[in-house]
Amino acid sequence: MALEIDGERRTLPVGVELAAYRAVQHALVAVRSAGGEAATVALRYRPDVLELEVRGAPAAGGGAEAALAAARERVTAHGGTFDAGAPPPGRRVLRAELPVAAGG
């Protein structure tokens, strides 16, 4: 797995940090490394949101769909948005935004 971080890392509200951690954890179940390419997780610290993006090849099976549902539930419970829309063929891109108070 590769990790990309953009923006100034800062302390987040505990609930948001836990929701982000678990959403990424669930999203990684729904993607896998393929053809020597690692799954990628991107964290983007913005003034009012934490953006999450997980990219990789789609994992097979019902466990992947259940994991996506769990990630969506975590994010939306904190007022965020979650999208696992139509990716390019052979890829899966999951995006989420979790609102955070400006200044943390």
C-alpha cells in the first residue's frame, strides 16, 4: 500500500479521526493490489474537510460490497460524503469527505 498525504496534518476531532481510520480500513477490503501495483490511500487535509481517496483493483466477493457499505455508514454518520462511483475498467476509486472544524 502507498500513502499520499497532502496539506498540513493536524489533530482532528476523535470521532472524525476514528471514522476516517475505519473508512480507509473498510475501503482497503474493497480494493487490492494488482499486477504489481499497490493500492493507494490519499489523505488531504483541507481547512474544513478531510478528504480520503483509496484506489486499487476491485476485490471480488460479497465481502467487498459489505466493506463499502460499512465505510459509507462511518462517513455519513459524521455528516460526510462517500462515493464509490463508476471507476475506469479494472480499477476502483473510493472517495470520502469528512467535515472538520476549521483549526481542528
